[in-house]
Amino acid sequence: MKWYAAALALAFLLLQYRLWFSADGVGEAMRLRHAVAVQRADNDQRSARNRQLAAEVRDLKQGLSALEERARTDLGMVGANETFYQLRPRETKPATPAPGPGSSDLRLARPPASPAEGESLTRAQPR
């Protein structure tokens, strides 16, 4: 009877080892469950995107407003009896414009003195 119990215990341990540590054991099952969960999440995202695209296709086939919106945004089209205004950002002017050739702009050689000092201003010759 002892031999029989020992043989059963040994068989049980070998089966447990195979269950926990083999390539087809619990670790592989857990890895596959995780892979299935990741794939389901990816499928859900793609299904949502497919539903969005199907709604857009349906709207383009049936409604003219979506078609008009696409033409305006993607192709830059303007409807009949409409005027297109394009606004540009304001350009900043340089603080001190450089004089062009033949210009009569005079530049100060030094910063102006205060009127209390009584000094006159000297001007540089044009370039």
C-alpha cells in the first residue's frame, strides 16, 4: 500500500511540474489570455473607427452638407454668391529701417543730449 501511495504522489508531482513549468502550462495560458485582451482592445478601437468612417460615408452619400463641408475645407471651394476673404497676420516692422541706396535719411552719430546740457546734435553723412 505504501508503494501505491508513493507512486500516486510521484505521478501527481510530475503532472504538477508539467502543468506549471512546461511550454504548454499555466504560464502559456496566462500569456495567451493577455494577448487576447490586447487584441480585443485593438479590435474595439478599430471597430469604433470603422463605425465613424461608415457614418461619414453614409453622410457623404445622403447629405449635401457634409459634401459641401469637405469641398470647402479640403479643396478650398467657395459657394455661389459668396465672397472669400483671406486675412493675413500683421507684419511687424523692423525697429530701425535700413536706408536704401540714394536715400536721404540721416542717422545720429550719438544719442541726443538733453536740452539742459546745451549741446548740439551731430549727424552722420548718408551712406
